Amino acid sequence: MFIGHYGVAFAAKRFAPRTSLAVLFAASLLCDLLWPVLLLCGVESVRIDPGNTAMTPLDFERYPWSHSAAMTVLYSVVFALLLLASTKDRRAALVVGLLVMSHWVLDFVSHRPDLPLWPGGPRVGMGLWNSVAATVLLEGTLFAAGVLLYLAATRPRDRTGLWLTVSLVAVLAALYGANAFGGAPPPSAAAVAWVDLALAAIVLPWAALADRHRAPLSPAALAGRP
């Protein structure tokens, strides 16, 4: 899953209003932030295999440290404790911990049975990626719902807050469309890793800046919204 992870992070702002959108993004994408680093270091591996599923040409041969269920639980606890130590915000810590874990849950729905339960353990996956239409419908719904919840929970402080948010949503949607419906397979596993890292280096600061120019609505104001 790709854009669905962003959708869940957008939605989480309603429940952790003092937490930067960039931190929420990083939590929901943590497994995918670790994966390209481990891939480039040779710790994990992926093979370019067009037709592996309808949605992606990537055959995830080995990624027990970034994407196993057990390691994801560990990462969720560590991320939550780090946020708790730095902010003393228990609710935000719980939210980011759940966000980290949500990545594995959403990937379990999307992937074919290649996600390990623990390093060396059995692999699972429901295989949603075998259908482009079903994948786009689910991810698109998650993303749209998340963006709407984010917009309902915040207001722009200025025009910068409006346009940075609009452009961020538009770019993520465009990248997803290009990935889902067009383009040749990537030339190598290393190229996939570097593109993932470059995207994170752009999107996370962009989200931080956009969110800085938006203000969370008060609990009273939120109570009056759906």
C-alpha cells in the first residue's frame, strides 16, 4: 500500500492535534523508511519481476527486519516511547504507536503472502494487489477520508497553509496515479530504494511546513463537526 498510509496519517491529526503532520507521516511510513536503507545495505532484498502482482512489479524476497509483524510491534513501542519522552503527551504517543502498527496491517491487506510474522517466520498477505481496481478503490477511499478528516480538524493560518496543503495532496495523488496506471518497471532494486528515500526527503519537510501554517481546531469546534 502507498497512498493509504498517508491517508491514515492525515486522519490521525484529529486525534493528536499537537503532533506535526510530518511526525504522523513518519510513523505511518516507518517500515518503508527503514526498508530502502536496509535494501541498500544488502540486509534485505527485492527483485524486479513484472507481473508479480497486477499492482507492482516488485517481488519482496526478504524484508524481515523492516516489515515483519513482530518488528513492527517493536518499532511502534519505541516510536511511542520516544514521542512520550519528548512531549509528555500520552494520547499522541498512543496515536503514533498505532500509526506505526497500521503500516503492517494495511500491507497485510495489500501484499501477497510475503509479509513475515517474525524474522524467519511464516509469511502472510491477503493479495489485494492482484486487483488494480480494488486496490485503487480502497487506497483512494482511505486517502480521501484521511484528507477530509485533516481538513476538518485544522484551519489554515494563512494562504501558505492552504496552498502547501493543496499541493501536497495533489502531488501525492499524482504520484499514486502514475505508479498505479503507467510507467515502465524500475531499472533496479537500488533505484527503487533511492526513489523512496528521495520522496521521503521531500514529503516529510513539506508536510511539516504545511502543518506549521495550519492551526488545530479547538475541542469545542471539533465537537460541532462530523
